[in-house]
Amino acid sequence: MTFRKTIKTILLWAAATVAVISNAIAPLAADEIKIRMSTIPTFDNAAFEVARAKGFFQEQGLALDTTPTAGGSTGIPALVAGQLEFASSNIVTILIAASRGLNPVIVAAGDTTGDAPPDLAGLVAKKGASFKTGKDLEGKTIALNARNNILWLYGREWVEKTGGDPAKVTFVEVPFPQMVDAVQNGRVDAAMLVEPFLSAGVKGGIIQSVGWPYSDVQKRIPVAEFVTTKAYADANPDIIARFTKAYNEGVDWTNRNSDTAEFRKIVAAYTHVPEDRIADAAKPVFVTKMNISGVERLAALMKKHGLLQSDLDVKAIIHPSIQE
């Protein structure tokens, strides 16, 4: 019951967040610059939330006006429309935007997966389910938060790599906070679930891990980043430098303190997941630089699965200051 109450709380919170960017402006200090941006309440945003909680952005003269969203595909259209200066997104969504001429530029490197499971995301099923391979999941339904994103991509590749045909698997969109209930109630057969919801669900005894599509396919995958438009980056190099510096300070602090009570408290505040469940969660590898070859390999995978129609110059999408 405790876990179900937790999920209900998260669901109510998520339903209340919509992709509408408010024009309300809090009073700013004379030397502060207002930054409108979107965030996503997953572990991927932990270093950003640390930087905000520790005052690193404020030290750089940046006043953040944030809007939580369900996924990275929401933020980029708002960037292009001039409603945001920065957005939290995932690498697949960013590369798709680039292929469509929207000119995103990654300004904070975000996080990557590790070298071995447990990962930031995992394929889960109801406790006792017999699914072990992609072949087992042919004719079945897998939940993910959005189609054509990084979970969809690596979920499809994992199905193929483990003997299945991804064309014979149905992928349906379900918000992360609802996924455990969707699996438990039989609405879907499996789900691509991320931290901290993943470990919370497994610890609650409701679901079990089936596979690890990230690390089974590729090590050190670039996952989630912060992005702006090329036009904004070119026009505001000082703001970009300040934002990146503050974010990178959050990365350094997080990598030193990810096992502390203070870190768990910060993550619990924006994910609404209890601190004890956060302690059990697999943590991302937060980075300050992006590995170009890793992004190129991911782009090739996107082309294979039809998300890109042609090759991309990935270096043009990554700000020079964060290229490894």
C-alpha cells in the first residue's frame, strides 16, 4: 500500500504539470538574468536540481523560471517558439530536432549510462512473468513514456538483439508514474521504466526486471542533456557560459555526494519518491563533456530504426565548450 500511495502521489503531481510556459515573472535582482526552461522529474535531471538547490545558478546571476514536463519532446518546440531559453531533453529527441532543421545546440552534457547493469532504465514485467528475451515479447505490448525517443530506440534494438522482431512488438505511451500499475493490472505486458521509479517498483515487489536494453546494446550511452537553439547560443555566449558553469558545478557536487542524505533529499523533492527508495536506485554517470563517438554510434542506430533519414554532423549540435 505504501508503494501504491507513492505512485498515486506522483501521478497527481504529474497530471498537474502541463506543457504551458508561464509568463509570470518573479521580482529579479538588478543584475540577474531570467532564464525560462523546462525540466523533467527523473534521475537524469539530478545534477541540474542540485545546482539549483545549492545556488550555483544564482551565483552566476541566473534566475531560473522552470516548468516541469513529461518528456523531452515538449521542451524543444517551446524553445523554437521563443517560450523557453533552455530545455531538458534526451539525445534522440535532440537529434531528431536537428534533422528537421530546428537547430538545437546542447550546452550541458547531462548524463550517460554506465558500463553494466543495473541501469538508469530497465525492461520490467509483472512479478513471476516468464519473459526473458525479445523473442518472448513478440505479440506483446511494452509501455514507454513516448514513442520515437531513447527508450523506444534501445527497446527495439534490445528486442532484435535478443532474438525478436521489433515490428511484432507493440509500443504504447504511458507516463512513468503510471507504468507500474499498467503492468500490474495487465494493461501492458512490460514497460521501459526509468529511475527512481524502476527500483521503487522492484523493491515494492510488484514488478521484476526482464532485461537491460541500455547496457546490453551500448556502454556509456549519452542519455539526457540541456539544450538551447543555435540562434540563442550565438546571440548569448555569456549566458551560455554561465549556465554551463553552474550546471557543471552541480555535476561535480553530485558525483562527490550522490550517496549522501542531502542528495537524496534534493532528488526526493522534485521526483516525489521517498528518500529510502532513492538510496536503492541506480544512478547515472553525470558528465561535463560529451563523447562525440558515442553520439555518432547512437545516431547510426537511429538511422537503422528509421528515426533519421540521413547522416548528421553531430559535432555541430554540441556546443564546442562541452565536446570531449
